[in-house]
Amino acid sequence: MGWPDPASAGKGAAPARWEHFRHSADMGIRGIAAGKAQAFEQAALALMAVICEPGVVREQASVEIRCPPAEDDFLFLDWINAIIFEMATRNMLFNRFEVRLDTDGLSARAWGEPVEVRRHSPAVEAKGATFTELAVKQAPGGEWIAQCVVDV
């Protein structure tokens, strides 16, 4: 799947959203939004949707996530891997993200709850973000796209 059609991309043209794209045995995640931080948030939701239905995850607790300054592509990779780390070490799933990008890097908050296998029915375990299809780019119409393939 390529970049969105420039005719459909643009400020205010479409709401922020996420999507998956296939890649061999792994899964591509993509966030699309008017702003770069929102695209990072949407890609995080795409990651969650690979694992379970985000709508069944409750906002019982929040976790702070920080990533040091880096070029956009590497910062996005760090962001996705930080979420995977938090899921693994805290045994949590998330359903909402708030990202702030500035000269200090990325600071974010993720809301979710501990995994309940029966209720969440996790389909796979995300192992890590890869360099495959890695891109953080502004489309010609102005929307930001943040994407990569995740090893599952």
C-alpha cells in the first residue's frame, strides 16, 4: 500500500486515523493525521489493534513514556518500541495515547489496564518495531504519516 492519494489528503480533509498493511508474516502499522504527534498516536492505536480490540481496553491507569530527541524516523521507532516495552513489563494493554513532540524529544501518556486474557483475547504478541517500511513523512496534501512493520 502506498501513500494516501494527495487529492484526499489535506488539512481538515479527513480525521486522524490508523490502518494496517500486510508484510510477510509481520504486520505494518500506520498512523495518519493532520499533525505529526497525532500520527504517532494513531500508529500506537494501530499497534494495539494488531493485538486486541482497543475498544475493550479500559482506562484504569496511565503510564508516562519518554523518548530522547532523534530524527523523526528513529523517534517513531523508539516510540513504538517503548510502548511494546511498557506492555511487556507492566503486562498492560492501552487504548488511548497523548503525544507531545518538542526539542526534548517525545513525551507521552498511555492509558490502559492490565491484560485479562479472557476479556481482551490477545491475538499476537508484538516483539518490536522494525526498520522495514519505516517512514515519518508529510504527504503532499499536508497530512502526516508515521509507519513501520512490527515483528509479531
